[in-house]
Amino acid sequence: MSDVYLNFINGQWKQGSTGQWDDNRNPAKPSDLIGKATRSTPIDIDRAIDAAQKAQGEWARMPRPKRGAILAKAATLLKGKLETFAKTITREEGKNLAEARGEVQKAINCLEFTAGESRRPTGQVIPSEVPGTMIYTTRAPLGVVAVITPWNFPVCIPVWKIAAALVEGNAVVFKPASNTPASATLLVRLFEEAGVPAGVLNLVYGSGSQFGQVITNDARVRGISFTGSNEVGAELNQAAAKTLVRVQLELGGKNALIVCADADLDAAVDATVMGAFGSTGQRCTATSRVIVEKPVAHEFTQKLLTKVRTLRVGDGFMEGSPMGPVVDEKSLASLIEAIEAAKKEGATLLCGGERVGAPGPDTGYFLAPTVFGNVTSQMKLAQEELFGPVLAILESNSFEESLALTNQVRFGLTSSLYTRDIARALAYADQIETGMLHINSPTVGGEAQAPFGGMKQTGLGRREMGAAGPEFFSELKTVYLEATTGPKNVGNLY
Ligand code: NAP
Ligand code: MG
């Protein structure tokens, strides 16, 4: 039996006003219809914004540690539901169960961290030039904020945005990716059970472009936090500029792992395989380029191919954590097209490059882990994000060239360096144009208590997660407090 996913507006689960539904299918077995999500109209989105606006004031007046306690409760509840959430992620998104469990654990960590933040100082006391005056800062919520999320981390990304928005006293209108509606329903139910009041968190299903259009034309929406593609991010930013609405964008990546000649090659190979093929390469932090110094390029490539050939591809529920399918048919087709284009550009296909299994209703969207050699920096393969299990190997003549190649892309999310040389490690940390960087560890991963985000065309606005996470969702207020009344010498006021 398949499920139905309804909008959640003002504490009520409701069908959207189109009366239409969108199928949610299992990418490992498309004949498996998991459920149907209601499709919304602008009227439904308007109702969600209205509910958020009406509920926000009281939510903001609730003491901050009490809001934090609701997030702590959500963390506790999620621990008990970890397996249900993980199975839902695997079934609708495709990543294997071990990876899905890891995602849910990260969401728990984010909730716990943000709950703790609710008890920490929110401002500073600043000395004044004026006798008897105290200056301090405090934070005010933006009001109603929209949260738009991608399908590749259908639990964790919504959690880190929603938790940060809620702790700051905002009310949220949440639009999840159409590919992963079941995770969104589970998550909103979790917050409901944890005690988030009606109207404070609203969920609307349906078309992303319609949602974008409505929220950027509605003055009640004071912030938009978006994770997804560059195309949509740029469009949202442009539309939001008209009303000077605050926008936070986390977009694409083309992350490189650098292998120096002095590196521990086995460790670098393991990290590359994990970074490139973990979660089927569908992570914004995935390793999609490996830049290896020529003296070790042959040995590294051979070791890498040996390891890649041992990877198994299959349904994420299977024993042994195989690499799951890509998310849908469209993604599979565009990856195969990019692979064909890469061959035409002159890159050498070293392994993979093909769909696994004959197409049919019971065959998932499986792509063999794919590695290209002889890749040069000008090739599209080395420049554009593919968002799948495809890795490009570039060779370099020196450490300096490796750094230059890493920076020669429009993105700047994450990168890694494998070396035993501390001077190189420090030079890399200094010169690399990525928001996160790893020395002797894979490009992927990010801990709840550390800021997350990218440079250049990967990101715009404040960082997510960690103590920096809630900043986007609040305004800083500066308070001048005069302890005395009556005549006084106010000194120089500028
Ligand atoms: P996407 O197509 O941009 O979709 C992301 C979200 O935006 C979905 O909820 C989508 O709804 C919605 N949307 C689509 N068009 C919209 C519009 N015109 N206005 C407002 N919202 C709109 O991206 P995706 O394919 O789901 O995700 C993959 C991308 O996300 C990759 O580029 C990846 O690098 C990036 N990503 C970045 C990070 C990071 O932190 N930097 C993390 C994860 C993923 P529908 O699903 O209904 O279309
Ligand atoms: Mg699906």
C-alpha cells in the first residue's frame, strides 16, 4: 500500500487545492510506488505564509531555552525513530542503509547542538563613551522564512535549516524536494510531536518554481534559505533582490582531492573512493576530481581502479552496503550524456561508464562507478558538476600546479590534500579557495558543531551549521541603555 503526503498548514494536514498528486517512486525499483504527494497552488502557499505570520510573534516571545527544549525533544524522539527514517531515506532517495543511518545521526547531532545553543549568550556588552550608558547587542528573528531543500540529504539539510530558524524565533514555510516527499512528512511530524506549535512550521508540496515565484513576491517572507542547484539559486537571488529579502544559498561543487608525491597512497585511494562513490556521488561535497602529482600518478591510478572494481552496485537495502542508484531517470540520462561528452572531449574512460542492468520497471537507475583519466582542466568534465558517481583524474607537475588546478573552477565548496609535509598543508590551507578543506581526510562530511558552506559560486550568505548557523535567521540589534534620566552631558554623539 502506498502512502499519501499532505501539506501541513497551521497545524492541520491538508490536501493541496489542485486535487492532483505526484508519485514518489523507489529509484532502486521504479515499480515500487511508495506514495503520492499532494500538489499545491499559490493559494496553499499563501495560506502557509499566513499561518506562519500569525504564529511567529508568540513563538518569538517564548523564552529561547524553551524553544531549545523543543529541539532537544525532537532529537530524543528522532533517536527512537532512527531506523524508520533511515529506511525511508533509502527507499525514496536510494543511498544505502548505512549511509542513511549516518544522515539521520547527523540530523540528531544538529538538533542537539542547536538545542544547546539556545542556552548560550546571544549578544555582547560593549563599552560606551557616555557615562552611565550601557551598550549591548541582542538578536531578533527575521519573521517568516522559507526553507527550500534538495533531495540528496532529505532529512539532514531540512533539519539543520529548520532548527536554526526555530531557535531564533522564526516561523517556517518548508518546501522539500519533489523527489523525497516521505522524509519531509516524517520530519514535520517529528517536530509536531516534539511540541512545535501550530503555524510555526508549515510544509507545502508541489512545484519548486511555483513556490519560488510566490515567496519572492510576498513581502511577508523575510528570509529564504536554499540548498540546490546554481541555476535555481541564481534565479531566487535575483527575484529576492527586488524586495531586499535576505537569501542564503548553498549550491554546487566540483571538489578536488590533491595527492602529493609524498602522500600515503593507500589512504588517498580510500578517501577518493569514499568521496567519489559514497552516496552514489550525489553529495555536494563529493570528490569529483582527483589531482595527482605525476611521479605517483600511475601507481595511484592502478590502486584506485583495483579498489573501484571491487565496488558493488545495487539496492541500498542489500547486505554489504552496495552503491545505490542515482535518484531518478532524468539524472541517469544526463549522467550518461555527460559521460559520452567526456569521451568526445578526449578523456579516457578507465572504468564504468554504463548503466547497470537492462532498463525495465524493476531495474533501478544504477550507474557503474566511473573513472576517467587524461582529463585536462579545460574539459567540461573537469569544470561542471555532474552529481553522480563519476570521477576525473588530472595529473600535475607540482604542488603549486595542483593548487592552481583545484582553484580553476567556479565552485568552492570543499577540497582535500594528501601529504606528509606540514609546510604544504599550511600553504594549502592558506591558498585554497574552498569554504571547507581537509588535510589527510576525504572531501565529504561535516560535523554539526562546525560551520558548513562554500566560496565563489558555491555559496552566498552566511554559513550553515555550527554556532554560525542561526546567524542567517536573525537580525542584530544594538541597544543603548541609559541608566539615569534627567539632564546630563551626552558628550560627542555621531
Ligand atoms: P534543484 O533542482 O535546484 O532543487 C532544489 C530545491 O529547489 C527543490 O526543493 C526544488 O523543488 C526547488 N526548486 C526548483 N526550482 C525552483 C525555483 N525556481 N524556485 C524555488 N525553488 C525551486 O537541486 P536538486 O537537483 O534537488 O539538488 C542537487 C543540487 O543541490 C546540486 O547542484 C548540489 O550540489 C546541490 N547541493 C548543494 C549543497 C551545498 O550545501 N552546497 C548540498 C546539497 C546539494 P522540486 O524538487 O519540486 O523541483
Ligand atoms: Mg523517489
